[in-house]
Amino acid sequence: MQPEFDALLKTNTWTLVPPSSSQNIVGCKWVYRIKHTADGSVEWYKARLVAKGFRQQEGLDYTETFSPVAKPVTIRLFLSLAVQFDWFLNQLDVSNAFLHGSLKEDVFMEQPPGFLDSTTPHYVCKLNRSLYGLKQAPRAWYEELFHSLLQLGFRSSQTDSSLFIKSAPSLVFILVYVDDILVTGPSSLACHQVIKQLSSIFPVKDLGPVHYFLGLEVHRSSQGLALSQTKYAYDLLQRTDFLGAKPCSTPLGSSKLDLDSPALSDPTFYRSTVGALQLASYIKVTLKWHFYANVV
């Protein structure tokens, strides 16, 4: 928690101001998570300060919230090009990505629990930077990254706003999925130069050759890319309490869903599970598509 708080102060995330009745003050909380590697081992422990964005009011402290993410077909083509032409392919991670987005609206937040300023404990935080949990945080981060890449000579693809292309002096592609970034191109020297330039703007960590991206395990060899979703499927089965279930060719029964069915007790869990299954289905298609591309 202390390193996270120090990072927030270092990036001038907020300014302490007196509270007033005209402010819509949102709360905040600490969220703890453990990030695992593809083999399931612990990579690092993370404490993150998250704003309670559900208390924001549209038109007052947020407007647009949409942030583009890479399309599945773009990811497939991106990986296929790297495999077919044996290009450089590395993965980058941006530390505290959302903290680098600037806010256009006035957003006020309570001071972080456990870290009240001793001189002004009743003051509130006027946010200068976007924070995880805010409705506009993903968009603010994307706009910051977008303008930085344009300054480095990249242009955004007309068919996918998350794909950036630099043609000169050497061809370099960058694919963005929130704070996960893939870099590829025929020249490893040009790619490393771009990574170095990005590192001078944002706290970018070069994770080396891509190995785990969006739940997709990637293993590269002289024969191409081997893609797997073992960990993703295991985590999904564990989260839905189906680890002990027997395999079945047609998991869904013959019963039909209709409007007269009783309402679900937890619709959020149902929606997240359906979304996870859709991603698993996409990965399955990706595996087949890459195998075909490799054979051809």
C-alpha cells in the first residue's frame, strides 16, 4: 500500500482542497490482488487504490467513458504476421497506466483510508489524474497514449483504433489492450528504439517475448507460435465451481430460456461468466486459425 500511495503522490494524482456542498465526493478503497504467471506461480502482490466510480454523476464529473480495445481479428492478424515473417515480438506492461491520464472534469474523492493527511484530515482530493475505478479512466489513459504515439511518428489504423503503425525509418506495429502492449516489426533494433522512447514517457516494463496475453499462453519456437488456454480454462472452472464436472460434448441442456423463467439471484456473475466463455470461444478460433496459417 505504501509504494502505491507514494506512486500516487509522485504523479501528482490529486490536490487536497476544502470540501464544499457543491462537490460530488466519491469514496475510495484499497483492492488487493495476486498476479500469477502462466504456470500458476505467484508473480507479485499488488495493492491498488480504486475510486468508487459508481457514485459519479453523468454531466457533473464525467461525460464520455468509451475506450477502444483491440479487436479479436486484429490480434489474430498481428500474431500471424509476426509468425509468418519471423518478426520481433515483445510484450510491454505500463505501471499504473490509468494514473497517466489527465482529467478534463472536476472530480473530488475522499482521502485514501489509512493515509489521511495529518494537517488537513477533513480535506478532500481534487483529482488531477485519472484513477482506477473512475468511469472515464480508461478513456483518459488511451488519449494520453494516443497523443504520445502520434508524437513518436505512429498513426492509428482506420479499421482498429488500438493498432498503431510507424512506417519510417522502419516498419513497427503496436497493439494496445488497455495497459497491455504488443510490439512487432521486421527490425528488432527499431522495435527496441520505440520501446526506449515509450519508457522515457511512461514507466514501461519490457516483459520480453510475449508469453501470456489476455489469458492466452504463447510459446514461440522455430516452428511458429504454440497457443494455449489451459490456465484461463482452469481459472474459469475454479471460479464457477466446475472443477469436478465431467466433460460433455453438449454442456447446455435442451431447456430454453424465456421471459417467464425466474430471475437470477446474481446476474452480474452470470454476465461475467458468459463474457469469459465468449473469450474462451475466441481463443479456440484463434488456435485453429494459427494452426492453419502455420501449416500453409
